[in-house]
Amino acid sequence: MKKLIASLFVVVLFASCKDEVRPKPPAFLALEYPEAVYVTDTLDCPYHFENNNLATISLGKTKVPCWVNIEYPLLDAAIFITYQEVNNNLDSLLADAQKLPLQHTIKADFIEGDIYVNPVHKTYGMFYEIDGDAASQAQFYVTDSVKHFMTGSLYFNQKPNFDSIMPAAAYLKKDMKHLMETLQWK
């Protein structure tokens, strides 16, 4: 009798294992942002560019002329723009701009720099994409190598968590690239 019950138990045990239970894969929010509509800035600065109409441009906290913040309230983020005239200091400006992305190596998974060249607008520089839990997700610098030098850095107004901000960072990186592509010196 014990053998019969044990045999039935084994048969029921194997028969009940037909459907395998699988955990659900991790899901991500399907965040969608409005299509970007670009407008030319109205700044009284030695440059102009096109920016997303979802953003507002304000004078930076430092009150330095032509240092501006491009703020995105919908994304809780901002692109900080600095501008300096080149006065026989291009080497030091370039060194500072190239060091800035490297300050994020502690938290970044990787940093990739792409050379930017636009001979039509006389703009040359680098665009850095920073992936990981770094404070800034993208940075750039642009110059004409003679008179003008501009940097830009993207920051979110919250603790960086790359998985959470990745869609917004991708959207804003496109805006930063558009800014670089449309930048013209006055």
C-alpha cells in the first residue's frame, strides 16, 4: 500500500509540472515626449541658436552675461550654457572643457566623445555622452578658435539614476545636438 501511494505521489508530482512558471521580465515605462519644435533664441549675446519651445531660457544664477540656463520644467532638467571670449587663452579653455566630463568617471559607466565640425557656421568642438549614474548625462564645447567659446552641460534636478532618466536624457541630448548644429556667432 505504501508503495502504491508513493508511486501515485510521484506520478502526480511529475504530471503537475507541465506548465513552467516564469517570472515576468522587468518592465520600463513607455515615456513619450512631444515632438520638438525649435525656435531661435532672442538673447542679446554674441551667439544665437535654436532651442526647443518646451524650454525656457533664463539668466544663470551667476549673472555673468550670456551664461544662460535652458530649463525644461516638464523633464525637471536644465542645460547650463557658459560663454567666454577667446583672448589668447584657447588652450586653457579647451583643457578646462575637456576635463569637465572626466569629473564624472567615478559614477559613469562610460563616457564617449564625438568630434563636432561645422565649417559653414565656423563651429568646432566635442559632444560628450555620459552613461551611468553620473551627475551630468551630456556635455559639449564649441568654439570658432578665434573669438568665441561656449560650453553646455545637462543636469537633472534629482539624484541621478540612469535607468529612470534615460528616456529624458536621450530626448535632451537631441536638443543639445540641435543647439550645436544651429549655433552661429554674431
